[in-house]
Amino acid sequence: MEKTVTWGLCLQRDDKGEFFTLANRHFDKIDHYLGYLPSRFIEFFLENAGGRSVDILDLGAGVNLVSAKEICKKYGRKVRVTTIDFVVNKAIRPASVDRLQADAAHISLRDNVFEFIYAFQLLSYIQEDKQLEVIREMVRVLKSGGVALLDDSLPFETINHQLFESFGPVAYCIPREGNKSEPGQVVFGGPSITTMIIKEPVDQRMYGIRERIIGHI
Ligand SMILES: C[S@@+](CC[C@H](N)C(=O)[O-])C[C@H]1O[C@@H](n2cnc3c(N)ncnc32)[C@H](O)[C@@H]1O
């Protein structure tokens, strides 16, 4: 990687003037912040995999691969987890995780690989003009019928227009519908900001998963 400077948990790519924070959240924290949608989607894909393994991508995984390792431990050999991050801690070598050191805007993988992708606390660390490239890459490597989740609020109209230009009418970015409704109402997403990207053909049963009843979760 290019010239970098680190201090505390922050890192700067000197040549590009980019700053980002290193963090290593646990999967249960990420799952909680995203309204338990990650575990519910992983379980949905496992139930419908017909014995095949489910491919998961943790994008901007964090240097110690904490969440990715925990997913492998929780779901066993039926999941294959890949991580992508700019920064890699070479002392961590988990046998269960496929690790790629890469820029999320240029993923060196073929199209249609993953049933489920999550990017937690990634996009907010990426310059606005590059965020769309990251979304496009997420959609490209997402399998048809797959789901991606982010904890960011995005300019949906622009992004959906760009996704249409790149992929045709197959991929959509769905915003969180908000938490301001009355208790007992059904809304999409978790208690925090959540954005879901889906790639057609979507299994209609997934619509039940993305909803939650306020006051229950
Ligand atoms: C705040 S941390 C979040 C880490 C982890 N997802 C978590 O929630 O604990 C942001 C991570 O994104 C990575 N990152 C930032 N920009 C990136 C890019 N363009 N491509 C790949 N990784 C990037 C950083 O190296 C850092 O590990």
C-alpha cells in the first residue's frame, strides 16, 4: 500500500489525503446495529442453500477480522466468509476466512459471488465521489437474489439511477423507512441507519425478513 501514517486508531494515506479509522467490532454488535438483519439473512440463505455453502463478504472488515471469524464460528462450514480491507494485520491468519487486501472500489473478484455482503462503518470513511464506485462493486460481486447491508444513509435517487445505468433494472438501494412511527408498526431496518441493496430476482419471502415491528426489536 502507498505511504501511510498511523496514530492511535487512525490512519492516513499520505499521498491521497485519505483518513480512516481502524476498528474491530464484534459480529453481535454489528448485527444489533443493523436490526438483526445480518443474522436473519444469513440464516435465510442457509435454509435455502440446498446443502451448498453460503458466501458472505465483510467489506471494510477491520484489521483483525473479528466479526468475520465470529460468523465462521457461529455458522460453521456452511458459510464461506471473505474479507476485504485496505489494511491487513499479518499476525492474524484465520484458516476459516479468505482475506483480500484491496480497495473496496476495485474488487479483484468475478461478478456474482456472494449471497450476503455487509459493510459496517465503511462508506462514511470514503470520500463521497468514491462511494458510488464502492456501491457499484458491491452490486457487481453480489449474486442474483443476494442482499447487501450498510449502516449509511445514501442519496437513493442518484444511486438508483447510476445502478440502473450500470446494471439495468436488477439492483436497488432501499432506504430505512424510519423509526418515527407508532409502536406496533412494521418498518424496514434496524434501530440505526440501515440501507439494503437487493439484486433481482428477489425471493419474496425476504420481504418478511427486512421488516420489523417497532417495540419488538
Ligand atoms: C471504522 S473501520 C470499520 C471496521 C469494521 N467493519 C468494524 O465495524 O469494526 C473502517 C475500515 O474500513 C477500511 N477501509 C476504509 N476505506 C477503505 C477502502 N476504500 N477499501 C477497503 N477498506 C477500506 C479501513 O481500513 C478500516 O479497517
